[in-house]
Amino acid sequence: MLPLLVLGGCSTVDGLLGKVFKGRTPVALEARPVEDPLPANEFVLQSAEQSVIGEPQAVFARDEDTFSDFAREYGLGYDEIVAANPGIDPWLPGENTPVILPTQYVLPDVPRQGLVLNIASKRLFYFPQAADGEPQRVLTYPIGIGRVGWETPLGAASVISKARNPQWWVPASVRAEHAAMGDPLPAIVPPGPDNPLGTRVLKLDMPGYLIHGTNQPYGVGMRVSHGCVRLYPENIEDLYELVDVGESVMIINEPYLAGRKNGDLFFEAHAPLADDTVAPEEHLQALFEAQTEASGRTMNAHLEEHIMSLAQQPLGVPIRVAMYDANELMSRVRVVHNTITADPDEPTLLEVREMMNATGDKDASL
């Protein structure tokens, strides 16, 4: 846990975040050098105190680009990139529109070991054990989670088995749901392109719950499953090679996170899940109490108000708390090359929209 700064006389942040993207204009960002994108998934912690990884980036859209394209290309989930870009059409951002890539993350305030899944941010963090004398690494990937009524469970678990090219034993509850919709499913789906588990699966000791790939990657980063956790095919293949049977798993729900990097304090807010049984105020109060306990002093009332205002703008992007400049985030954004390339084998825009808007979800498992 990291102590929050005690600030006095904070101005409200309603106006601050109302203008936080005032520098997101082609003219303002085109003046900056265009760099190569940062590595998307793996980071090295410089110290045990560091709890913020990555940097925010921005890319200029081309006429045919969509948020789904940007998400897959830059290691993000769909909901993440939508939240970070309010007011921009995710299907038609438009030629030369600057799109924020929320590629900076506050680490969850839990022990840094094994797999940590934060369903509020729809993101997985993996902390491999560091060798003696070596710095701690962390890998992070976007995840799809259970939709309303089929929630991904919280709590501690472990990986009890792994499989390549798995069969999908369709749960009876899922078969019944699909039968009622006139879309019957077989009892077993064999390996292959029609298997919703993809090419890799990690089985948890939570009965019926898996971490797996997918044959419909456009649902990664959204609430689309029957409770299982899904990753992009390339991400689950990498993770599969790193995670051993017996690895610990912690599934948490933390929409609000605070952390430090280079002495600066950052706050990251995500929209609480629609069916969250904990009120936003309770989540914030728990954060305040944890930070007060860590610092050994009561939090300044102005700072609490400052954080609560930030929480009302859940961009999912870490904001530097001590800064008063309304354009603080944009001052840190790294402009990077648009590396999306057209793939003739990929679905068309219309097909992707139909897949993502479909109410039935035949590719989810329990």
C-alpha cells in the first residue's frame, strides 16, 4: 500500500477532467515526434515501491481503423480504449483523429505473486517469481469476463491443470440456455476453429471456471462470457508457457487504484461493474482507509474530495494526483506509429459489429 499525498486547497476536478483532453487535437499532437510503440505486455519494476507501469500513448486513426483494431494491435481490451476516448465513435474514429491508448496501469494492491485478475479493469497481471538478484517482472493482458448473471467469481484459487487444443465440455446450464434460444449446442466441442476455448486452457480449482483463449477475439476486454476468463489467442499462448500447475490465482474487484512511479502519485478509476454489490463510495472509502493505514496519518479532506472527483470520470487512465494542470495527461502522452495493417482474412467491419452486438454468446463457457 502506498500513502497518498496530503494536499491542501485542491481545486475541484470536474473542470480538470472536463478539459483533460484539451490538447488532443491533430495540431497539438502532430508537433510531437512519432515514436515506435512501447512493448505491450511485459514490464520490469525498478523498485519494490513502484506500482505504476507503462506510459500513455496516442495514435492517429486512419479512415478504416476501429477501436477493435487498435485494441488488438496495442494489447488493450475494447472497453479500455472506449473508456479512455469519450466522445469518439469507436467504429468510425475518423481520419487523423488522435486516439488515446491507455497503456499505463496502476498495479492492484495485493501481493505480487502468481496471477492477479482485476475484473473491474478487465485486466490480468502475472508476477513470475524473480530469481535472486533479479528485478521483479510483471506481465499484463486484457481479459474478457463474465457478463451480468454469469459473473466471474472473486477469491483465491490455483491452476490445477493445463491443456493444449482442449475439448470443450459444454456445461449443462449453457446448453439449456442455448437450447431455449433455438441454438442447441453439442455436449462436446472438439478442438479446432469452432472451439470457443481457443488453443490453450488453464483450469482453476474453482469448479467449472477456466482461463482460456478464444475463437472470437473481438470479445476480449468486455463482459461477454459465462464466467470464464478469456484472452487473445497470442496472449494465452504466451501465458501458457510461463504458468505452471499450482500457480496461485487471485481474482479481485478494484475499480479504484492508487500507486506511485518516480515519486509521483497516480489514481486510476474504472466504472464499477453494473452488478457490483459494493457501492462506489465503499470502494473509495476502502482505498482511503488503506492509504491512511499505510501512511500512518489521516487523509486530508481536500484530497479525499479531489480523489472522489477523479472517480466520477472513469477513464481507466492513471492521472497524476498532485498536478493541477488540466492537460496533465496529454502532456505525458507518447505519440506512436499506427502499426495496424489490413488483413484480408479478418472479418469486415460489419461482421465485427454484428459479432460484438450479438445478444447470444455461443462461445462462452462456465
